[in-house]
Amino acid sequence: MPDEKTMRLRYDGVCSVCAVALPAKAAAVYDRSTKTVRCVTHDEVPAPEPVPEPPIDPGTPGASARREFERLAQRREQRIRERHPRIGGLLHALSDEPQSTTAWSTGASGEERLGQRLNALATDRLRVLHDRRIPGSRANIDHLAVTPTGVFVIDAKKYAGRPRLKIEGGLLRPRVEKLLVDRRDCTKVVDGVLKQMDVAREVVGGDVPVHGVLCFVEADWPLIGGSFTTRGIHVLWPKKLAFLLQADGPLDGEAIDATYRLLASKLPPA
């Protein structure tokens, strides 16, 4: 026979666990070995505490570009001081960083400025992530925005000049679209956004639309018009981007949050 039995008490008792008085005829568990009683509720398995969602690190705009600039600048200063122990500090102070180094600082500045604008727009229906590392690659995605219309892969550029689309061929030759900033051919940055979109699609699957954006934060845009698309990529400026991100679409708040958390977990901060 088991030592314990659930029964209705013949006499008044006291719970051996919580010391609560148990009146006669109350349901209780009687322990024959110790001749004690206890509340039947002490046998119930407590419901597990809800596990809170882990906090998401949205990332810091321009963080990896800023780190690379500082690394290159420090390495250059160290080389100068090693070659010229006595006057290395003076030579470094009087010389400028090479363009290959300052380009990282310029890029970081553009990402930082656009990131601040995106953070100001963020709501439960417009979730943003910054500076996300692409697994298995040294590349990163500047910004991601999850909105009712889908995921936006946003590449920030701080280029001087006016962006424009140049189209070659069409009838007798294959159509070729080139992105120019003044006379500078920047078509490669379009290729980069297309690759980043493929990464985002692989993460979210085929049910969530993925859009590409090239946002020039200090370009010479005309007063009327100016924005365009090339190979499906939106080319525009921050204010125009804000209107695009705030458009209504089919994704509800639950889908936006789930997509945001999935991107944050698969694409960590760079």
C-alpha cells in the first residue's frame, strides 16, 4: 500500500507544508508514515514561468565602418612613428590620411546620419536594424527595415554629385542600365544591394517581399523629381525613403515582429 492517500479528513488538521488549517471533510493528502496531512494543491505541478523574449540588439549605424577607419588610421600612425622615432608624431599630425582610409570614415558618417533618421521613424510597424553582418562574408548590410510592405535592404551612400540613370542599348543591343553619380560609374553598388537582397530573402523565405534601396544622403538632387529605380532598386534620398517605408501593406504587427526577430537572429550586428 502506498504511504500517501488523498482523502476527506475525519478530523480537523494542519497542513504540514504551509501550516494552513484544514477543517474536517476537507480534501487533503494523508501520509501514513508520518501521520501528517497536507493540502492537495501541493501535489499540483506549477505552471512554468513565461520565458521573456530575449532583448534584440538593433545594432549601431556605421559601427563596423568606423572601426575599420580607426584601425587603418592607427596602423598608419604606428608605421610613421616606427620609421621616424623622433619626429613621427609631428609628421603624422602634418599629413593627411589617404583616400582609401578616409573613405571608411565618409561611409560611416553616411550610415550614422541615415541610421538616426531611421531610428526617429521606428515604431511597432516600422522596425529597423543597423550594420548587420552577413554570415560567411566580410560584407555587411547597412540597414534593414521591416514594414507592412516587407523588408527593405538599405545601402547608405555619402557621395557628392547628382545620381542619374544611363541606359545603353535596347533595340539592336542588350539593354544595359548604369548608375552614374555625375560622371562616376557606380553600377557596382547596385550589384551589392542585389546580393544583400538575396541574403535577406534566404532568411525570411518567399512569403515576405524584399525591396532594395540605395539612399544617397548628401547627393545633389533636383528640386523636382530625381528618384528612380534601376534593376528593381530604389535610388533616392532620406526624406523620399521615409515616405516609402511608411506606406501601408499586407503585413500585420505580428508578422512584422516575427520577421524582425528572425532577421536579428540570423544577421547579427557586425
